[in-house]
Amino acid sequence: AQTVTQSQPEMSVQEAETVTLSCTYDTSESDYYLFWYKQPPSRQMILVIRQEAYKQQNATENRFSVNFQKAAKSFSLKISDSQLGDAAMYFCAYRTYNNNDMRFGAGTRLTVKP
Amino acid sequence: DSGVTQTPKHLITATGQRVTLRCSPRSGDLSVYWYQQSLDQGLQFLIQYYNGEERAKGNILERFSAQQFPDLHSELNLSSLELGDSALYFCASSADTYTGELFFGEGSRLTVL
């Protein structure tokens, strides 16, 4: 069974600083997707970034980037120049190519201090 | 706006009652997923439908059932409700391509008193 583990229940960062959220996963598949979703207080689930396992290059989206280590089954999210609006729950997620369900980690609550 | 519509947004009911949550996927998406998020917890996968047929099942209780209709909208039925069923229920949809991401609705917040 595929599992996703986020070992940091809470993280805090100073505004304009950089923070890294950790995620590990367990799978026997070789092809899959990994995601980071953001859930602000509004509770809406918002896609932050996506990585396809066959791609060696780490995905980036503006201030958000990932460090994907396939052999180590690690997928961390780096947020640069943190902003107050980045404060939210962040969920790491995994999904196989066969279009079945997406599995989520327990989440990391990020606080951004002004 | 993700394009996924869920109704109702909020629902308050009593133990033992039955409710139906409705979801309209993004235009063209064939897959619909239901997730349950209890207070300050992660998302638990309940069930997936693809073009009207059940595709995958997660930790869905026997008191819960779902279906996807020919127009691709889906309904999640929750019966014999218990206090512990209070949660945010998300519907998500995905395209029939290998983009992988799910598009989430705003959720239906169910409170059982």
C-alpha cells in the first residue's frame, strides 16, 4: 500500500525567509505523480506544485520548488521569500498513473510570522 | 475557481438522520472522488467513480454510499449519522488524461448534533 508521511505537524517561518516542508512516501511503483496542496483557512484545496516521477528535474512554480529524491522516496517543498498569505496547511500527496485515488499525508501547518 | 461545484456548503442535522451531498465535476472530467476531512486532520479517501462506475474504494463506511449519474454529477449519501461523521466532505474531479492532479470543490461542511 502506498503511504505518505509528513513528519512535521507544524512549522514556522519569518516573513521573507525560506522554509522547507518534508514529505516521504512508500511505493513499489516506478511511475507516479507527487503533489503539494495548500489548504488556507478557507479550507479550499489549492494545487501548489506537481512532479512526475519520471522527470529528474525538480519542479518549480515561482517561489515554490521541490527537492525530489526518487531513490530515497523523498519529496520536500521549499518556499522562498515567505509571505503572510503562505500561512496554511500543506499536504503532500501521491497518485499512480492508473488514475486511481490520490493519497494524502497528514499535513503540515505553516505559520508565517511578520 | 476549480470548476467543481458542491452543494450544500453547510449542513446541520441530527444523529440518526440521512443526508445527501452533491457534486458536479469540471466540464469534461469523467472521474469523481470523495474525501472526508475531520477536524484538523488529513483527507481520507472514500470512493472514486469513473464514467458512472465505481473505480476504487477507500475507507468508506457501510452507512455511506455514492453514485455517479449519466450526466456525471455524483451524490454521496450518508445515513444513520453519528456525531463522528461531522466533517468536511470534499469532491474532486480529474480529466481523462495523465495530468494526475485532482481539482477540488469547496467542500460540504456537515455538522451532526
